[in-house]
Amino acid sequence: MASEVEGQWVLMATGRSPTNIAVIKYWGKRDEALILPVNDSISVTLDPDHLSATTTLAVSPSFASDRMWLNGKEISLSGGRFQSCLREIRRRDRDFEDEKKGIKIKKEDWEKLHVHIASYNNFPTAAGLASSAAGFACLVFTLGKLMNVKEDYGELSSIARQGSGSACRSIYCGFVKWCMGKKDDGSDSIAVQLADEAHWKDLVIIIAVVSSKEKETSSTSGMRDSVETSPLLQYRAQTVEPSRVLKMEEAIKNHDFESFAKLTCESVSCCMFRYEPSHLLYE
């Protein structure tokens, strides 16, 4: 969508991405900068009507800098993860033309244009419900839409991963696997859809929000602590979880809820890493 502001054009795009709940966890990174996990993971993407991020982006020659608002409050875009997503999308931008509005943007012009980002979560932010997954997936998807990026969902998932690891899984609906990959540059660490949202219609996930307060320990710091201090984490990643991933894929394929639930509980219990007086933390 394009509009006029003070004589200068504004190009806009809006997207929505749901959050996801991992049933086979990744709990630890082998590369912090690229956000590469120590094992594959599998998640269920939730209903966007209940848990999702909605992001509206605007670009205009009248904007002096990149800016972002989250739930109505302006936040800094200086963080490395935001910058990584912006950089990777801008590397893939393409020519854009809207003849009706008289707007023509060449590939090389996108780098000179600044973007304004307004994102809203319809569920508590930073409270353990994967708001960063929905947020970064929505940011990357909508940036791609705005800047005429033609990469497929797998490529977009590798960019979203650099914002928040689990964001790569929110690029897809349904049941999603994040393949850890083997390459040092992370190019093969992408998400793939195992089954769409219609595959298991009688599976219902109930989310009970007991507190909307921001969690005291972030997932990033919790994973880092686990990698640095747990003598069993690498054994879990290399020996235990690969077989669980295969079993979970079969459970999803066959609508086997007993196995699905058992594997989920086992994976969650393996990732409990710290007890605090107020609550038990796990991701």
C-alpha cells in the first residue's frame, strides 16, 4: 500500500505471524552470533487469532532513520539481531514499481531508505510464550513483502533465525522442524514444515497465562548458562534428542497422541535448568 505524507510517498506493508510451542526443545546454541542450535527441534504453530504478532512497516524518503515501536512503545533498533534481519533482507531486495502511485524503487535505492516498524503482540510479551519467535518471524516476512523479496519460506526462516532461533519455526503454520544444519555459516539451518495446520484437527493446545510479567531469566541467558555449566547438555543434544525427533515425526504423522505427549514431556523435563523461588524455568 502506498500513500502520500507531506508531499512524499509512503510505502506500507502489514503481516501477521503466530507464535509456536516447541515439543522437542533446542536448549543451547553452538554459535551464539548466528543462532545455530545444538540439536534439531520440532514445534506446533498456534492459532494466530489467539497468539500472534502483527507488524506494519512503512518506508519513505521522508524518514530520517530506522525506528521501531513494540506494543506502542518505541524501542531501540541498535541490537545485533534486529540489524542482522534488516541487513539480510536488504541484501535480497528487488526493484519495485507502483505505476498508479508513480513510485519506482530500484534495488540499489532500498539501502538509502529508512523503515518504520510498528509491531503488536496480542499476548504477553517476554513472558515465556515465544513472543520473540512471532515478532521476528513477522518482521522478516513483512520486510520481505515490503522490499519485494522473492526468497522461499526456507530462506526466510534462516533470516528469522538470526533474530530469534525459534522464529524460524513461526514462518510456517502447522508442525515444523528446525533442522540444526551442519555448515559453519548456518545456511542449512532452516525450518521445514512437517505437516500443515489441517493435519491434526482434533489436537487442541490450551495456554493458561498465569502471569503476564516479564520472565526473570531470558531464554538467551538461560541457554548460555546451560551450555557453559551442564556436563550432560551435549550428551542430550547428540545422543538423546536425535532419536526423539524421529519418534516425534512418526507420532505427528500417525496422530499418535500418547507418544506425542510422552515425548513432549520428556523433552521439556530435559531442559529444566534452574529452580528459582517464584517459578521453575524451562523453554
